[in-house]
Amino acid sequence: MKRRRQATLREIRTTARHLLREHGPTGVTVNAVAREMGMSGPAVYRYYVSHDALVEAIITDFYQELTSTMLAARDTCSPELPGRRLLLTCRAMRAWAIDHPSEFSWMFASPVMSAVKPDEESPRQQAGQQFESVFLDQLADVWKQAPYPVPAFEDLAPSIQLQMNEYSARTNTALPPEALHLFLSSWIKLYGLLCMEILRQLDFAYSDLEPVFEENLYELCAMHNLTYEPPSK
């Protein structure tokens, strides 16, 4: 019985993903999923209590899939080459996003409130933190091996100091707050560019954003004292 239920849960999410890719977020309704599967709407609610709960589960799958893809790319390279590992990770993220624009957009451009109580951590939040740690842990390892120059903490704006102290406490990372700010600054640029590419917000100027992405990777490596290597062709 449990195995059958798990299989049905997976089929529901797979069906919803197909609808997302074919019709966009508005096409992913409980009734549409039910029709595709030959079920009734109320039958789907026996597996997911609400539309938001279904969306949460689907996005959790996306985070886990993307994280696994990035880790697999990273682990093709020795830990002794941290720069190459980080570049492989970033390029794997972009490749997945380009291959899965609907999924990426739903993950990052259309946030959905958690279906659990505010003081609980949802599976989606856990999956998001695992995604975050792919980058954060790598840069923490780099820092432990060879700390790189960062702005003096007292030179940061007071609000940034407070926020970085709080973020450092939440993540329990080896990076000091001032290095965390540098990490987030480089991540904002990289992630922001990727979002604009996937959402086609730069089509007015660029038909090929790979060189721009590589420029960002070069800058990221320079900021963190890593060696940049161009992608192999």
C-alpha cells in the first residue's frame, strides 16, 4: 500500500511537471492533473491537501534535481582543484536552467508560500538550503585552505554588518561575515544574470549570453583567489 501511494505521488508530480512545461504555471491545476491521470479532483486531494502543497512538492523535486546535477559535475574533479570544481558547478547550473526554463522560472521567479506552519521547515526550504550549500560549502573550503583578501568588516555599512552576522550564525559557515558578503555579492551577479537569461530579459541586446556568463565566472574566481579556466570545447 505504501509503495503504491509513493508511486502515485510521483506520477502526480510528473504529470504536473509535464503540464508546467506545456502550458506554464497557470496550466498546473489540481483538476488538470486529475484529468491527465484519469482521476477526479478530490482523489488528488487525498495525496496533496492543496494546490500549494502540490507546488511545494514539485519545486522540492526541482531543487533536488538541480542540486544533484551540480554536485555530480563538481565531483568529476578532484578537491585539490577548487577553482575548477566551482566552475564546473556553475556551468552545470546554467546548463540545467537552459534545459529546464519552466522549472527554473517556477523555482526562482514565482515563490509560493510554504504549506507548513511558520515555525516549521518545509521540505522545499530544506532542499533550497541544500542548493545554497553547494556554493557556500565550496567557498568555505577555499577559505579554510587559503583565505583571500576581503573588505574589512568595519568598512561595511552597519546594516550589512548586522545582516552578515545574522546570516553567519544561521549558516554556521567557516566564512567570516565579511567573506560572506563577498560570496553573496558574487552570487547575486551570477544568479541575476542567469535569471535574466532564462526569462529572456536580455534578448534585446544578446543572442548568446555564454560569454557574458563566463566573464562573471572569471570575476568570481578573481574575487576568491581562484584560477579561472575557460570551458572545454
